[in-house]
Amino acid sequence: MKYGLAITNAIEAPALIGLAQDAEDAGWDGVFYWDSWDSSDPWVALTAVAMHTERIKLGTMVTPLPQQQPWKVATESATLDQLSNGRAILPVGLGVTDFERTGISKDYKIRAKMLDEGLEIVKAMWSGEEFDYSGNYYQIEEKFQGQRSFQQPRIPIWVVGGEKQTQLRRAARWDGAMIQGTPEEIRTRKENILRLRTSGEPLDIITEGTTPGANLEEAGKIVRAYEAVGLTWWNEAVWDQPWSNGGLEGMKTRIKQGPPRI
């Protein structure tokens, strides 16, 4: 199992670099920075992080693709992937907060269709081959060539593995399912997704939570129950700790304590 850090956009980009370096030194496997329209650009910030780290995976948590231009997200993430020698991950969602302030439809069904179309464009752009696209919400009328990602056939795409059948089908098509719940709920959801999956490629299962860094033995017990049902990524929600646990310094302390390895 791999261990990531979900870091709030309240942490500004310069501080993110230091946190990521601490994370790499402490043995964490990934840094995931909030993607929100009213804060630091996550792809610029993560590219700066890539220049100061060597091993750790880098991604957002999560990119609200229907609120953004898919070709721009594709180019930004491919640039990060190239400059980091293949360390990018793209987690995406519908954009469930603040959408009324960005002019995006409040209709979840419409945003879900926009997400699916946007992902097809992102995937095509990462191939580096010419393509056009005609959908209900996005059109690329002339042949267009995107920036090829370092990882092929693509940067890993994580989507929300929710309870709805449409969410399960979407998760079955891509590379990772982000699922919140108890270990048994995650087991059930994973089994439902795998029944719909046609690809023989491995499927990452990701969840987010908190563990006591001062007691890594107890932390290990928490994540062991998730590992037993097939979890592949535990993302420590350090964003949930800093304001009640010493601010930025409290976050640094938790990161330096290291992941809750089994």
C-alpha cells in the first residue's frame, strides 16, 4: 500500500515545496494539493515541487474538470508529468462546491456528462496524436495535437467511486477509484466496480483519513483494516489537522512522523 498526503490550498505554494521535501524524506509516497479556483494554481505549484523532489508522486485532490477547460488541464498535467519524469496523477471530480460562482450548471447529471467528455479529450491529448472531438459539451472541430505525457498510455486518472451506477461505471473505465467509507463499504464498492471492469490493468483504490502520527503502531492498525479489503492508497488528510494542531508547524510535525505503514 502507498501513503499520500492531502494538503489544503490554505498552504501557499512556497510552503508546499518544503512540506513535500519533508514528505519525501519521511517516506510518504504522494503529495496531493487541493485544486480550487480561488487559490494557488495547483499545477504550477506541483511543478515547482517536482523540481525540488525526486521520488514522490504528485497530483491534485481533486480537479473539478467540468469547471475547467479539459485541454488546459491536459496540457498542465502533461507538463508536470514530463518535468517530473512520470510522477503525475490526475484525480478528478464533478466540482461539487462553489460551482454556482463559476457559471457551471448546478445539474449533477450535466456535470457528470461534461466530466466524461472532458476525460476523453484529456486522454486523447496525452497520446500526442492528432484528433478531433464532437460531443454535447465540447467540440474540437479541426485536427488537434496535444502534449504527450511522459507516462504512456496515460497519466493515471482517479475518479470518485460513488454508489451510483454511473459512478461505478466511470470508475471501472479508469485507473483508480476514490472511495470514502468503512473497510466493508470499500470492499463492497470495489467488488461492484470490478464486476463492470473490462480492462485487465490493476485498479487503484484510494481513501482519505487521519491517523495518530505520535502512535504509528495504532496508526498501522487503522490502515491495516483497509489494506485487508484491497486499498492501495491511504491519503492522510493533514489539511484536517493544522488549525487545531499548531498550524503549519503542526502539519510539518505530522508529515515528519511518517506514514502509518503496516
